Amino acid sequence: FANFQRQFADNPVAEYVTPDQLNQTFWVNLKDPAQSQVLVEALGSQAGVEAVTDQRAYLDQIFAVLNAGSYTAVGVAVLMLIAAALLIATTIRLSAFSRRRELGIMRLVGASNAFIQTPFIMEGVFAALVGSILAGAAIVGIVQFFVQGYLAVNIPLTSFVSLGDALIIVPALLVIGCVLAALSANFAITRYLKI
């Protein structure tokens, strides 16, 4: 009855409905949803039970779509990481190629490979740091203003990503971006210097 009152609070008919007019309904949440069929069979054969509804048939389809979406998102993220690494490596190689005269002079005067590589690696890390900060700000802004400010207000019964979750992602994004840039730049400039 309390659920009915809460669900139909805006409906003027709700104030005329009494508890004895509603069917008795029990909602059961299982610890192990895989055992739902056992419960359906056990309760369905009890006296006084009109029907037992197992909502797994509906939920399994939804969860299948959500799982497919999750796997697709992970696949796209991996492809984006590979694309980012290749883009960074190509950019560093182009930068090294445009400075080939300076690199040749540095080699002639005896500069070590580490001395030659460091500016290129730092350039890649700095670009990744700026990009990660912009991406982190975009994530926090989207979560704060769209997810929490709009979706959570208009769809109150659903759990959404919180600002705390977004703030956990931002440092990880910074670290992954800088490490990926440093490794890609190091690999690219090392290969260029061997040529």
C-alpha cells in the first residue's frame, strides 16, 4: 500500500484507495539470482498463491544488452589507446625529423642518446598532461552538470556515476596519459635515432 501511495502520489484517485482493495504482493530479492527457478516452483505450488512472477526473463535481456555495451566500450577504449600511442609516436618522429640537423650536430659533438631523447619525451608528456587535464575537466563537468544535475534529478530511481567516481578517474587518466606518452615518445625517438 505504501508503494502504491508513493507511486501514484500525484493521482487524485490514490486518496480513495484503501489497503484492503489491493492484492497482497511480496517482493523477493535473491542473493543468488541463478536459483530463482527453485523459488518460483516452491512458492507457486503453495496454497493461496495466485501467481509467482520471475522478472529474470525481462532482466536477462537488459543485462545482455548492457554487457554487450560494456564489452564494446572496453574494445573501443583499447583501440583509442592504441591510436593515441601511434599518434604520439608519429608526432615525435615528425618532430625529430624536422630537427634532424640539430640532432646531427648533437651526435657529432658527442651528446648521449638520453640527452637527445629527453626533450622529445618531455614534449610528449607535456602534451599528454595538457590533454589529460582537459579530458579530466570535461569528465568532471559532464558528471557534475549533466549526469548529477540533469539525469539524477529527472530519473531519481536510478543510480548514476557520482562526482566522487569521476574524481577517482581523473588522476588515473593523468597517470595513464603521461606514462603512455612517455613510452610512445621513448620508443619513437629511440627508433629514429637508430636509423
